[in-house]
Amino acid sequence: MRPKAACPRGVRVRLWLLLIYLGLPFDLVPDFIPVVGYADDVVIVALALRSVTHHAGPAALERHWPGTPDGLAAIRRLAGLPT
């Protein structure tokens, strides 16, 4: 019998899809276009991480957060989670 995963399957799938997208040699907007080329990556990463934090829950975020309490509070505000 396999042990229960620490995070829901949907969260792991979202993170894998994000990593695959970031690893692909092509983007929605090519990176050689100044500013906008990298902006699409930033927006996709922000949306994916917001979705992951909402689905994993505040407890999982606190459990895996390696930074300072102030940094965690900032991430919770950005993700729209209660502080």
C-alpha cells in the first residue's frame, strides 16, 4: 500500500505542468520580445502558484515554507489567503 501524499494530486499536477511549461523552448510570447516576452512567464507562474496555494491550503503552505514569517505573510497576502 502506498503512503498518502502530502499534497492533493491536483496540486502536484499543476506544479508539474508549470515546470514543463517553463522548461519548454517556446512560450506564448517569445522571450526575445523586450519586457513582454518575460512578462507572460511571470503571469503564468503567479497564477499557477496562487492556484496551488489555494488548493493545498494554508497549513501546507506553512508546513513547507522555508523562509521568514514576514515572507510567509507576504505570500499569504499575494495568494489571497487569510493572514
